[in-house]
Amino acid sequence: MYLKTLTLRGFKSFASTTTLRFEPGITAVVGPNGSGKSNVVDALTWVMGEQGAKSLRGAKMADVIFAGTALKPALGRAEVSLTIDNSDGVLPIDYTEVTITRTMFRGGGSEYAINGTPARLLDIQELLSDTGMGKQMHVIVGQGQLDAILSATPVERRGFIEESAGILKHRRRKERALRKLESMSDKAARVQDLASELK
Ligand code: ATP
């Protein structure tokens, strides 16, 4: 599995459609200060479901949409597509190439798609969760993040390890199942009350 292409449309400083093609191995992005290198990394984290504006170096989520320059007007939507080569089948999906797309409108709300089919954030998270590329991904180490990992509490460090080992997905499923179970036992108790009233 490797990242094949990243296409940005209206994302941060990338007003026009821009496609970056990667090959297996090492890719270096070079450029002068402020030319958009970190914006490329932001686009990667965003398309994989990042929900925090701060992690994307903005104050609010809509800050990822091209805000306009002296020459170009602001845009109303941002879209990023990430194509992953899955010929080794690491992603649990029957496609040798997987494209994840996230779109956001200035009015708010994000839409996701997997190979052009609308998907939920949860679907994206589950698809990526065993690859170490999930929401709290550790494949992307931002500026200053190493310090944060080194000074993390034991509980936070355990979270990093669980995410990397793919345990977090099962923990989330367990939590959802427990919530359902709780609401079912409330309903069962209510049914029992009604049944005893009818006796
Ligand atoms: P450095 O080498 O200094 O870290 P960089 O190449 O990583 O720089 P970025 O931080 O990726 O640069 O890009 C910063 C540029 O992106 C700034 O010029 C900023 O104005 C522009 N930018 C960020 N968000 C938006 C937006 N929503 N609309 C338009 N431009 C934006």
C-alpha cells in the first residue's frame, strides 16, 4: 500500500486543481517559506477525517477553504482526493486502488466518498484504522509533535500504541455495543413494568 496521488481543489492556498503524484519510496516536498508545503500535509490529514481546526492550523474548519487573494476571489468549497494503491490488499476493501474524497462547503458540513460512493466519516476511519493512518494518525508527525509525544502521560502514550496496533477500532465498537446494550436493557425493564401492570 502506498499513496499514489493527492488532488487539492480550493484547499487552503491551492485555489486551482493541483495533483501531486507520489511513487513508492521517499518523496520530498521542497519550496520557499509560505509556498504551501505544510498545506499539503494538512490536506492529507484533512481527507483522512481530521476534525480539529487547530490541528489544521486554523481557527475554524472553514479556514481550509481558499480564502482569496488580491488576484483570485475566495471559493465556496474545498475538496481533497487521496488515491491509495491497494494492490497488496492492506486496506480491507475489494479494490486495488482506493480514492477517498472529502468535500466541505463554506456553509459547513463535510461530505466523504470512497471510490465515488458517498460514505460516512466512520467508514473512512474504519477503512484506515488498521493501517496506522487513522484519525489520530502517527504516520504524520507535525512540527513540535515529537515534543508532545515525549511529554505525553502514560495514558496518552497507551492511546498512541493502541491506535498504531489497531486496537482503538475495537474499543470504539465495544463502546457502541455497550451503549446499545444499555438502551436495550432500559427498554426491557420498561417492557417488564408494563407486563407486570397488565397481570
Ligand atoms: P514554511 O516553510 O514557512 O513552513 P510552508 O511552505 O509550509 O511554509 P504553508 O504553511 O503550507 O507554507 O502555507 C502558508 C500559506 O498558505 C500562507 O501564504 C497562507 O496565506 C496560505 N493559506 C493558508 N490558508 C489559506 C486559505 N484558506 N486560503 C488561501 N491561502 C491560505
